[in-house]
Amino acid sequence: MGLARRLYRGEIDVDFVGKWRLWYSLSGALLLVSIIGLLLNGLNLGVEFRGGTVFSFKTSQTLTVEQVREDIQDEGVHQVIVQSAGDGWRVTTETLEEGHRAEVQSAIAKDFNVPAGDVSVQAIGATWGGEVSQKAWIGLGVFMLAIILYLSMAFEPKMALGAIVALVHDLVITAGIYAWSGFEVTPATLLGFLTILGYSLYDAVVVFDMIKEVTAKLGHTSKMTYSMAANNALNHTLIRSLNTSLVAILPVAAILFIGTTLLGAGTLKDLSLALFVGMVVGTYSSLCVATPLLVTLKEREPKYQAIAKRLASTKGSGKGAKGGPRGAAVAKG
């Protein structure tokens, strides 16, 4: 609790930039695990993408997922995914012929005491999912292009590169968690992924705006390297970033952990998992990936190399010159 109070009072100065090796190693490990999961397991695409048949019904009987699954499998159905939401049930199967669908519908009505007319049957083709996927990729491409143009004009191209790397970082890790967990990927999941992009970008823009303001004052007589100034700006926005993230994550976590387990809000978990993971990873990447990468690029510029060399040669400034990836290298040289 003492550490939390000091953090929120701004009494702790975290060396985010100086620990760039730690962040890069952690992100590299997470990306590697995510890519392995995607290669080995792939994504569990929902019926909207691979096609299939969906049976929906409500019953007053107390049932378990296993009971419903076994009943459907007894009708010769092989791929059965059962979801519950209160007294409602949603059963997804492979694509069934019309006659077979009618048999399963009758079995559900008979075994679970449901009027045959109340058992909804929906046959979904994979074509619709392909169209959604294509539009999602187009939307992602347009979004990335717009972000690059905006950040390049509002800030600079190197900041745009840092933000884009952080966005890709967030998407790959989130997709990897879906691959390892086996959560179903639905159109709601795609909406969650697109929302992640906006949220991650917002956090990065807040940080970059402060960095731009602080580093604009750096000159030949400056007493700080670019690394030190960027780290100072990052600490000034730290509490704002954490508060914003916490406020956004709490309701999403409530939907994911409470709604899906206690209330049976199965239709929301596809969206909430993407949002929850994306917000957590997005907060991390804006602080620990985008900014250190920006510093790595900026410290290569002659102006900031000259500042680092001057401070490194000044008595008592050796510690200050070690604030970032390039600053440390210059100081040692």
C-alpha cells in the first residue's frame, strides 16, 4: 500500500527508458509465445467464419453443458459447441443438411420439453465470414495508414513508427492469447481488436505529446539527454495513463470474469476478452515499448548524440547520461 501511495503522489521516478533491455526481452518472449500458439493451435474461428448450424432455445429445465452436448451428439452430430446464457442455450454444430437439422430440432424439443416452434435453427455459410474478414483487413489497413499520416504530421515519423510497432505488438499478443485459450473468434472479437487499436493509440499519443513538449526545450546547453527528458515526460504521464487504464479495464473485467461465469453472458465474452487483454497490453506497450523504441531512434540523431557526449564528459554527469539505449552507449564511449 505504501508503494501505491508513493506512486500516485508522484514520489517514485521509474526508469522506463533505462530498462529498455528488460522491456524488449519481455515483449520478445510474449511475441514468441503468441506466434508459437498461432502456428500450433491457430484461431478457433466461430461459425460465422467457418460455416455451420446454430440451434437456439430456452427451457425451464436445469441442464448442464455436458447434458446438452451429449443429447445433440446422440443425433449423429460430431462438432458440438454449447453455450448457456441464463435459461437460454446456443448450440453450434458443423454444417448439417436440411433433413438432419429437422431431426436435431425435433430431438431438442422432445428431450428438453421445448415447443418445436421455439427452437430456432440458423444455417450460416462461410462466405459471410470471408466477407467480414476481408472488410476487417481493409479497415485495419486504412486505420494504420491514417495513423501513420496523422502522427507524422502531428508529431514526427519516428513517433509514428513507435506507435505502429506498439499496435502490432498488442494485436499479436492478444491473438496469441486467443490461440492458447481456445476462445472462439467471432465478429464481436474483430470489433474488440479494432477497439484495441484506438485505445492503444490514445495512450501512445498522450505519452508522445508530453515527450514532444519536454524535448522541445533541449539544446546544446541542455543538462538532460533525450533519454532523460523522455523518461521524465513518461513519469509525468504515468499516473494519468494508469488511472485511465484502470477505469477502462474494471468494467470490462466485470463483464469478462463476473458476467460470463455468474450471469452466463456468453455472447459478451468474445468482445470482453479482446478488450481486457488489449487494454492491459496496450498500457504496457505505450510505456515500455513505444517510448524506448522512440528514444532508440532519436538518440541516433547528431544533435542528441552531441548532447550525450557533452554531458558524459562533464564531471558528475556520468549517471545522467545513461538514461537510454543510445545515451548509455555514448556515455561509455
